[in-house]
Amino acid sequence: MAVPKRRMSRANTRSRRANWKATAPALATCPQCRSKTLPHTACGVCGTYKGRQIIDV
């Protein structure tokens, strides 16, 4: 197993971790009720997916 020879400084560690940003999820608009939903999932408001009624709401 690889083991580091020297300790990594605080500045190097923090600059490396500076790129670990959380991104907001991409939202799609439901064509039936125009509410924001996650892509490739049934709409939680009206219960449709790809123009078909999937969930009884």
C-alpha cells in the first residue's frame, strides 16, 4: 500500500478540498402542471411521467 513520505501542508490540503463543491440538482419542468421536478422521475404534484398518469394523486 502506498504511504505518503511527507505530511501534506494545511494550505495544500485546503486548496485541494476547495473544489469539492455541492451542485444544485438539475430540475425539469412538468409539461402537465408546469411544476419543477427531477428529470426521469414521475411528477409529485400531478403524478404523470412522459404524458401518462403513473401515480394517483
